[in-house]
Amino acid sequence: MLAKKTFCWLIGLILVFGATVLQAQPKTKKKPRLPENVFEKDTFRYQKLPYDTAKYEKGDPIELLSGALQSEGFGYDSLIKVTGRNITVKQGNRYIFCDSAYFYPRKNFIKAMGNVQITDDVGTTLSARQMDFDANSGTLMARGDANFTKDQTNVRAPAIDYNINSKIMYYYGGGKLSDAQNELTSESGAYDTNTKNLFARKNVKAKGISEDGEPYEVRSDTLSYNDFSKNIKILGKEAQIKTKDGIIYTTDGEFNTKTKKSKLKGKPRIETDEYSLKGDFLDYDQNQQKGEAEGNVEFFSKKDNVFINAGKGKMNGRQGISRFYGGRAYMRIIDEDKDTLWIVADTLVSIGTKMEDKEQKAKKTKKQMEEDSLRKAQEPKMLFAYRNVKIYKSNLQGLCDSLTYNMKDSVIHFYRLPILWSKKNQIFADSIHILTKNNKPDRLVMRHNAFIISKDSAGNFNQIKGKFIDALLKDNKMDKVFVRGNSESIYFQFDENENFIGMYKVICGSIKAEFEENELSEATFYEQINGELIPPHELQEGNKKLSGFSWQEEYRPTRQNILEPPKPRKAPNTPTSTLAENKPQSTPNLQNKPNTQKKRDSLMKLGKEN
């Protein structure tokens, strides 16, 4: 019993002694929580400018001027905690205003919090909810609704860094730069207040008002903008420049937001309601609709469904003239059947509607605008092709030295050594004119020394020549031919069993010829007919061709060689016919080649029709 009481007494003594010892120990003072340093916590989330490499080791000291209601110092780090209202801090020629701050005198560093604003004597202002300022390096790091203003330029972003020595500002987290007429937003960027250059990255969008009072919009992955010149440089992925006149697509180049002039590289493209233009390089003035293109140039008229390609091109919207040259320029006209007419030359010139000056147009009355609309509807739309012209379509090919195409009247004019091919037919004259319908040849008009050669299945050449020839086409095939003035013809005749009967030669005043499947099937001769049938045994090689005959199949363009320059060729010789003028008339009834559908009893009809 005594042992049990002794054990309890010892336990109680130990507890009392332990409590006494614990109470006797001095209380350890709690270490204050130091403020977070943005410089240590934040990583640079933007790409610094290449030339922003300057380092600064010493700046003017930071001074606490006024507004401090309470301050607390920590000697081990020279940290001063400042609280109050309208606290004012001075550093050099700038002042910092805030509600509270942590000040490190030894480090010449201050962390300002609550309604922070810094200004200098040249008008630079930076405000935010919180700001770290390292006076030695000159770096300001503003966080939370940061707002930077310099002259007429303002930048807003969640985070802004600004160096008071280099005068370069960085922002990230989604920022917006604006001036009197322009606004730009991006994920991050840098603004050099010395040169007024802005470099913006990721989801960049710029918009504003150009010199003519019209809005513009630019979208890009990366660009630079100069606040002095109002010039935008596109860098990186494809950008869009949108104005009321159209949209420009480019990966590299410059666009002036004030004048709407651009110099574009990287396969730029211009899209408007009426046309598109692209090339390796474009120098373009949207206000004047005037520009130059170089390298793989392509112009597309959306209304006419016409493509023009060349090595170089010049456009003048005020004059309504476009010129394409450099290498081989070519135009493609696509018809409703998706068949393409190619026109290729050394130079192509397009003349269309002139663009009016915006101010002059605004001053016009309603009546004047109606008169202008009527005038524009009557203005011709022309294409001129110069030197070494070639044309190609699946059912029509041709060569000439120069060509004009009236797109309003759908007439193509061929000049200087023109020659055309259609299936087994060859046509040449001093000048040839094609009238088209729905972008398809509808009529051929040949003037002076006109000559048609049709090669039959036996290899013979049926021929018609005269001063003037008009040919009607049907389904892109020769249908009817009318010859006037000094008309001549040669035709090789076969019977129903395809036995050769002879060659028929005729000289007369005029001829009417009909074709089936692009081969001569029937001819009627008029006025002063002089003809003869030469049987096979009397036929000599020299009699098989009219004077001026020239079969030039080797020069015929193909889809494979259409873009190559044509081979040099001589003009066809077309002297007077070698047939005697006083030959007696003959009226043979000659049989045509057999037709599986229908036989023709008479091929050649001599005499005048009633």
C-alpha cells in the first residue's frame, strides 16, 4: 500500500516539474511572412526583342516621401513595411503612388500594392493593382489590370513589364493597344516607346480607320506595327487584311493602315467581289485599285469566269487597264461544259470598267449615277494579245501574231498570219474573226485570201478559197460555209463503194458548202461557173492543190505545248488560180461517199438557184 502511494506521488511530481519547465521557457517570436517577389515567381512569358540586351546595375535610390501611417522594419533584410493612404515614393524623375508597400532599401527595390500608379516627367504612366520595381535594373512589373500610357498610345493587359532605361514595354495574358484611330489585341507583345514599334504574337487582331475614312481589319499570328507610320508588317503564318474593297491573304509583307498601300511576299492573294489576284510578290494600293504583281501571277475574273496567268502583271483600276507579261502570259475561259479556251501570248492587256474616285462619286446626283451605270454597261471589255499568239480548245486551235477579244460582244479577232484548226479542217486568211456564244465558237468570219482545207479519211485535201468566207458552226463543228469573191474549190469524189471517181475543180463567183461531221458533204456554186472533173488517170500531183495551199499541221497547238512559243512559219502564198478562165462548164452528177443513215444523190450543184 505504501509502495502504491509512493509511485503516485512521483508521477505527480514529474508532471508538476514538467509544467514548470515548460512555463519557464521563453516564447519564440513568429517570423513575419515576407511578400512574394514577382521577379522570382514570374517567368518571362513573352519573347524579348533581339536588341533588348542592355543590363543596368545601379539606379537612383528609392525614397519614401509621404502618406505612410505605419512602418515596420526588419533589420535582417532591411525590409520596411509601409501602410497608409496615398503613399508617395520617388525614384529619379518618377513618382509611385500606392496604398501599401514593402520597401527593400539595400536592394533599391519596392513592392507596391493597391491602386498603384507610376508617372514620370515625360508623360509615361503605368498603373496596376500590384507592381514590383527594381530601381537598379529599371524594371517595372505590373500585375492585375495593368494600364500603360505613353503619348497617345495606350496598352492594357493583365501583366505588363516596362524598363525605364530601355523604354521597352512587354505585355502578356491578352493585351490591347490603342491610339486615336487604331486598336490591336494579341496574347502577348512588346512595345518600344522610342521607335513606336509594336511586336504582337498569337491571335493578333488589328482594326481601325484608314485615311479615306473606311474601316480595316487585320488578323495574323504574328505582326509588328509602327505607331508613327501606321505600318503593319506581317510575320509568320497566313494573315488576313480586310477592307471594304476586299481581303488580302499573305504570310509576309507590309500594309499601311493609313493609306491602305501594301507590299506583300510569300504567295499573297487578293480577293474582291469581282476578281482575285495572286503572285509571289504584290505591290498594291487598295484606294486606287492599282498595283503590280510578280512571279506566278494569276488574275481571276469571277463574273466572266476567266483566268489570266503570267510572270508579271500591272493593274490600274482608275484606268480600267491590266497588263500581263513576262514569260508566256495566258488566259483561260471556261465554258458551261467545263471546256477551256486557252489564249497564250507574250503580252496580254485587259481593258474593263474604270473605277471612280470615291469623293467624285459621292458628289453625283441620282440622275448622274444612273447615266454612269448605263455608260458602264455600254463600255467594251477587251482583251488584247500581242506577239506569238496561240489558242487552244478541245475542238479549236489557232495561231496568229496578235489578237483582240471583245468579251462584251463575244468576238475574237485574229490578225497577221492567222490560222485555225478544227478537227480535220484548217482555215487561214489575212484576218479571222470568231463570234462566240456562251463561250463557244458560233461563227467564223474570214477576210481576204480566205482558205479552208479539209482532210478526208483517204488523206486527200478538199479545198475552198475566196475573198470572203463566212462559216456557221453547230455544236462546235463546221455546219455551213458561204464563199464570196474569186471563189475556188477542189473536191475529191468517191462513189458508194468508196471507189475514187475523180477530182472536181471549180472557179465561180460564190459558193455555198455544207459539212457533216466536219467533212464537206455538199456544195452549190453561183455566178460565172467554170469547172471540170479530172478523172483519176489524168490527175497529176500538181493539180491537187489550189494556189496558196499550205497544210501546216506541224504547227498546230496541243494541250501539251500550248504554253510554248510557236515555231517560226511562213505566210501562205495566195496568187491567182491556175485554172484557165475559159474552160467549158460541166454539170456532172457526182455521188458522195456512202452515208449509213442517208445517201445523197447529188453532191455538186452547178448554176444559179431559183
